[in-house]
Amino acid sequence: MAEYYGYFKALHIIFIVTWFAGLFYIVRLFIYHTEAEQKTEPEKSILQNQFKLMEKRLWYGITWPSMFLTLVFGGSLLWVNPIFLTQAYFILKLAFVGGLILYHFQCHVFFKQLQNDEVKSSSLKLRIWNEIATIFLVAIVFLIVLKSNTGFIWGMLGLVVFAVTLMLAIKLYKKSRLKKEAENGEGGMESGERN
């Protein structure tokens, strides 16, 4: 089986990339779907039906299969080289992967709600939620590349700074957007943005 290690690793990386692409894009679709709630008919129904279709294709055609195959090929790498399980950085990486899986399942909750025409989250909440996948990505990549406790400490410090910067950027974007809407006479804050 060791002769297939390189193939398992390449496939693992490919499906990590497609899994993250799916997670990043699905939440953007959730944001647009939620914002379409503010439109008047028939535009609202047309947009939301289109977003439902796009979400369903992305979620079941790319994101779920990519998560499954990431875990299969990652598990294959561990099976071939179980020594990774004795290294602290790798155990921590697996904890972040576990968090990412929980993130994926929460995205599935949002997906089911929107497929059932239940808009329960504001676009601001979803914008913040969208950035959590980025934080997982940064943490996992730093851990797997640096492979050391010292590097991990610096990486986590960088991750905290990165997360704070993302949150500030989201707040500034919202403030800028509301100012622009007020200047254009669009009535200020949308009801979906109040929460």
C-alpha cells in the first residue's frame, strides 16, 4: 500500500481544495438567498428558486462528495503512515478538521432551512459564518506545513490576528454598505441586516 501513498496524498489535497471551494461558495449563496427575501415579487421568488437550485447542485454534487473523499483519502494516508498519530501538531490538526466537519454540518442545517423557505439567519450572521471556514483553512495549513510547537504558537497568534482582522473588515463593509444605501435613498438598513 505504501507505493500508493503519493496518489492518496494528491487525491487528498485535490478533494480538500474542492471541499473548501464548496464551503466558501455555499455560504455566499446562502447570503444572496437571504438577501433576496427583501425583494418584491416576482423577483423574490425567481431569485430564491434559482438560489435553491444552485445550492442543491453545489451541496450534493461537489461539497458533500468532496468532504467524504477528503476523509477517505486522509484516512488512507493515516493507514499507510500511522506515525502521524503520535505527533502533537497532527492531533491538533485533526481537532481542527473535526471542527471543520461540524462547520459543514451546520452549513447543512442552513441549507435545509433555505431549501424549505425558512430564512432564519441575517445576511450579516452568514457573512461572519462564511469567514469561519477561512479560519479553519489557515489553522490547518499552518499546522501541517510548520509541524512544530513553536511554529504552531506563532501560527495561532497569526490566526487570532487574522480572525480579528476579518471581523473588523466585515463590520467596516457593513458600515460602508449601509452608508451607501442611505446615500442612494434605499431606506437604510435592510430588515435582514438588523439581527
